[in-house]
Amino acid sequence: MRRALGAALAAVLTLAAALTFAAPASAHTALTGSNPEADATVAPPSEIVLEFADPVTLPQVVVTDESDARHELGKPVAVDNDVTQALKAPLPNGAYTVGWRAVSPDGHPISGTFEFTVEGAAPSAPSSPADPSAAAPAPAPSTASSPASSSESEGTSASWLWVGLGALVVALAVGGVAWLRRSKT
């Protein structure tokens, strides 16, 4: 009987140690490149292409200028590991921020931002009337960037959940050993 209890206790402790020190499986993908590249100075692009290590689903892309006016045209398209976002007619000179969000193969949301600069755009007078209409959806980029910040912290929370779960298993195992020893005496 004592041997059986010892074997059971060893099995519980081994399982507790395995759960505590095993790294959780993570299949989060990563952004591996973009066109235009981050911090690049380019001629006005007609689209933004995001390249990921793995295929992603449900992509969202927001392209804003310095006045928070949006410049994307339609919805982004995901094909294999690439996400392509068409842009409204030529971007004027200036700095742009690309905010993106997608779902990685393991089901977790991933997100990020990068900036690029446009130089060499032809000046056009009709762009002034378009600015008021483009400024109307300006609140959307700020709401899109807030979830991106919270989703980045979700990955960290998941790691702490595994650590806490492992600590709980170890505490239960130690408590079980103490209880067994106390009940024998």
C-alpha cells in the first residue's frame, strides 16, 4: 500500500513539474515584411502589402496621414501569407501610419503599426474638397489602435495564466503529500 501511494505521489509530482515548466504551444505568426517597408520613403503607393510568416484570417488595415485622415479603399484581401490593402487615389506627400490586425493560425489576434513617408507626389488642387469627407471617419483609427494595444497584452496574460496554473498544481501536490503524511501518523 505504501509503495502504491509513493508511486502515485511521484506521478503527481512529475505531472506538476511537467505542467509548471512546459512552455505553452504558441503558433502566433509574425509580420515578416511589408511594401512599403517600415520607415521607408517612397513614391505614392497604390496598395499596402503585409507579409506574414503564416497565413492569417480576418485582416484589418488602417492607413492614416498626419491629420488622421484614412486612405484605405475597400477591405484588405488575404491570400496565402500576404494581406493586400488597396489605397485611395495617389497619396499626397507626407507621413503615413499603417495599423494592422489579423488572427494568427492559433486563433489569437496579432497587431502592430509602422510608418512610411511619401515623397514625389504630384500636387493636386482637388484634394482639398476630399479632405473634409476623409476626415469624417477619423475617430475609427483611434478605436482601431486601442484594441491593438490591448491584444498585445493578451499574449502576456496567457503566459502568466500558465505560470499560475502550474503553481496551483504544485501547491496541490505539496498539500496532498502533507495530508498523506499527517494521516499516516
